[in-house]
Amino acid sequence: MIVKSLFRLQLFILFFLTSFNFLSKSLKVNEMDNLTLKNLPEREGERPKTTNTNPHTQLDQQPVNIQYVEQLKDWAFNLGNIEKRASLISVPGAEAMFMEQEHACEKCNAFMIGNEFAHFHPRPDYSMHLGLTQKDATVFISKGWGEWHPLIKKGFLPPNIIMLYAPRNESELEVSKLILKRSYDYAKGNLTETNN
């Protein structure tokens, strides 16, 4: 009788812990579904080390599993009105997002060169550069998700190009999607400094 009761108690505890774990994961996913600029979390941990010159490279804290980078790229290159080409401004192997000419904003600082508004760095870096509104760039940097491109100070790039650090997990992937979508909307003219 005691053995059966202990067994039932163990099953109940196992069921409870499994259910709690599932619920906890579901809540995190739902929180990310409602992610906005206003409720953006701070990035966990210290900022990664980066170079302070060109090429501007992330030197550590790359994801252990690069599936998050691959998922971000797959998602990004499936956005509408995008051409995927080799970057005109980054290191060899960098894959860039170009806004199709007829959909590109005419008066904005979204682009690094031509219609290239974002590019993914190849391994072992995995970070990316992108253009944002000044407000967005300032918020994302203050929350630890990226940093200003060092060539801004030298006058070679518009003062709103940032490095977005490589996503290390699913939560960071969702934040990266939000940031990249803001860049996309800016390059398309759907987001401006005034309607931000």
C-alpha cells in the first residue's frame, strides 16, 4: 500500500513538473509574440567583444548552435521585395538584403550602399549590420542588442548603422527578428523618424 502511494506521488510530481515546464516555455513564446520596441528586454550578459575598425566584427559570444542564425536568415530573405546578393560593402561571404528599387524609401538613411540595408556576416562572426531610425538604433543599443558601427565617427556611414549581435538562443532570435523587421520597414519607407 505504501509503495503504491509513493509511486502515485512520484507520478503526480513528475506530471506537475512536466506540465509546469511546458507552461513556462509556452509563456515565453507568447511573450515574444507580443514583443515591441516598448517592451524590449535587455540582452543577457556582457556585450560581446568586437573590433573597433573595419571590418567591424563580433569576436566572441557566437551561438553554440548556428540554427538561430540560419533561421533568422531564412526568415529575413523570405520578406517581400528583397533581393539576396553578396554584400557590396562587407567582408567576402557576407549575404546582403537589398530592397527592390521600386519599394525602397527615397529620403531616408536606411542604406549602407545602393539599396543594401542589411547584411549577415559569415562564420565565425555571425553578427550583422543594418540601418535603423535614430530612435530605434538608440533603444536597441541601450538595451545591449548591438552597437554603433565605428565608421560612423569617420563619416563613411550614415549615423544610424548598427551591428546586431548574433542570436544565441530562441529568445534572442525573436528579438533579432523584431530589430531586422524594423530595419526592413525603414528601408521600405513604412517607418520614419517621425512616425516611429
